[in-house]
Amino acid sequence: MSSVSNMSDEAARNKKIEEIKSALENGTYKIKPEEIAKKMIEEMRG
């Protein structure tokens, strides 16, 4: 069962990557500094 879950997780990840690539190519990708800062702080806190 976990291999099916891993495959769907990978498919979802690949879809998200393609969406980001497309947005970058089109110039429509929005950088969210607040989200980046929040994630950085979460990572530093552990």
C-alpha cells in the first residue's frame, strides 16, 4: 500500500514542479517572502 502512496505523492510533486516551471517561464510565478521567512524559521527551530 505504501508504494501506491509513494507513487501518488511523487505524481503530485511532479505536477507541482511542472506548474512552477510553467509559471516561471510565463513570468507569472509570485514569490511570497512571508511564506519563505516562516518556513526558514520553522526549519531553524526544528
